[in-house]
Amino acid sequence: MATLFLNNIPDELLSALEYLAVQEHLSVAEKTVRLLQQAVRLKPPTRPAGPTVSPEPWEMAWRAWAAGHKTLVSPAEDDRDSIYAGRGE
């Protein structure tokens, strides 16, 4: 099997890929191979049907997704006055 290195994958795409892999109890590499197989219309390996993702992997995927977002250095100004300031109210 050949080795493939992917550079410059957008964070949101990588987070989505990690989430999909966790849902199917696969590694990111295994999920990537399956997606590539689907893209070139090869039959991907079958996996026995099983339950949906359990809470622990879902939480890990959610935390990985959340970690991919920038944090604010100060609290967001999300009160009504700041949102609508200067709009004639």
C-alpha cells in the first residue's frame, strides 16, 4: 500500500473528517481511504451494521470540532444594544 501525505487541509474539513471517522468507529486514515474509494467508484469494504455512535466518541468528535475554532480574547459583545447600534433604533 502506498503512503499519501495531504497538506493544507482546512481545519473545518479535517474536523468533519474526524467526526465522520468517529461515527463509524474508524481511524481518519481508514475513513479517508473509504471516501477515496467512493470518489473513484470502487466498492468500499463492507462493515457489519452496528449501533449509532455512543456518547463517548461523539463527545470526542465534538470537542475536536470545537477545538478547531478560534477562541475570543474577550467576551463577545452580543447584547441587543451592540448588535443593533447605528441602525436607527
